[in-house]
Amino acid sequence: MQKSLKSSEYARLIAALVAVRHAVGIRQQALAKKLGRPQSFIAKYEGGERRIDVVEFIAIARALDADPVKLFRDFVAGKSPKAGRKPTAG
């Protein structure tokens, strides 16, 4: 079994989070601030340098005003993420 950090499935999960972030118009810096983390945390998981766990996935989804259960359900079903709010500055 391939390490999850390099798997195509993991890349698809991260792509879903990135797509939601882009759809709601939040920059990495603003998301990091909402999470109380440095911007490098966002850059590293989005760039495939760092793996996130399920607790971090939930926190990230909620910081993006997305339903983590729906986002994960859509991921499992192979659906593209849909944003739940309008873009904001930042």
C-alpha cells in the first residue's frame, strides 16, 4: 500500500479542501489566522509536504464554513466540493 501522503486519494482530499478555500475566497493567511496556525501550515498541507489528520480536517472545513461531514461524504462519493458561502476578502 502506498503511503497516504503521496497517494492519489490523499491528493484528491487536499484538492477538495483547496477548492473549497478558493470557492469561498479565503487566502492561506486568513485561513491560518482562523485556525490559529502559521500560514506555512496551510502551505505545507496544500503542497503535499505535511499530512493532516481527521481532527485537523474538521477544523479546516469548519474554518472554511463548510460542513466537514458533507465534505467528507462528497469526497468518498467522488463528488467535487461545493462552497457554502460567498467569497470574502482576506
